[in-house]
Amino acid sequence: MLIKVLFYAAIILVAFLGYRHYSSMQPSLTIGEDAPEFSLKDTKGSNHLLSDYKGKYVVLYFYPKNDTPGCTKEACNFRDDLSKLEQLNAKVIGISVDSETSHQKFAEKYHLPFTLLADTNGSVAKAYHALSNLIFTKIAKRYTFLIDPNSKVIKIYNSVDVSNHSQQIIDDLKSIQGIGN
């Protein structure tokens, strides 16, 4: 009898917590919507705004943590493909909740020539609906937003394969711009 009571209590608790999570979820951004403005510092303490990149495509990618295997692979692929992305009028910006110092070490270690921004309180990741709230910490989800020169969201990648993500973006930019592969 006690096992039955505990079982049903556990079911009710899981259902309640699941409902709270579901009911507090915010709708995600949509294609064609204005990309949320941000103001964050880079590895040198310089402030960056999304509006600084008006007239360019922006590859705004959120990642969980510096110097982890998946994040390193993704960043190095962006590094290796940066000239192709720049030829397509695109700027790459990486954002995580790591500190400016952590970003600086990560960028130096892997010779990352693009901008990494520190979203230490997670406010920008939250605005882009790219924040996971774990029990004691916040981390950015691995999401990428392709933003057009007028600051509109034109593509959302919420399922990312880090091994070919930069090439996928190059292919999508070429398609959007009407450039043959």
C-alpha cells in the first residue's frame, strides 16, 4: 500500500513540475521577426550591439561552454570557414554565458578570429530563447540564428551538427543570396 501511495505521489509531482515547466516556456523566435537587440562585451571588454552589424548577415551562434569538445569543434569549423562566410557578407558572433576572460583564453588557444561575447547573466540567450535553466546554473543551448542585413531572423538552427554546421550556413547563405554552389 505504501509503495502505491509513493508511486502516485511521484506521478503527481512529476506532472506538476512538468506542467510548471511547460506553462513557463516562452514561444521561440520566428522567421521574419526582428532579432532582439543586445549589448555584450567581447574578449577585450569592447561593447557590441546587434545594430553594429546592420548591412551584414550575422551568424549568431549560442553555445554551452568554452573549451568543451562540441563547442571547440563548432568554433574551429567557423574559424576555418570564416573567409567563405565573409565573402558572403556574413559576420560570425559566438555567445555563451562564460566570462570575457574565459572567452579570451578560448579564442587564444584555438586562434578564433571572430567575436565571442560574454552573456554572463544569460539575458541575451533568454531573449533568443536559447537558455537552459538547470537546477543551479544557466547554460546556452546550441542554437544559431541567421540574421539578415536588416536585423530580421531569416533562419533558425535549433538542431546543430557541429561537424558540418558552418558549411550548412554557407550553403544556406548562398541559397538565400541566389549564388550557385
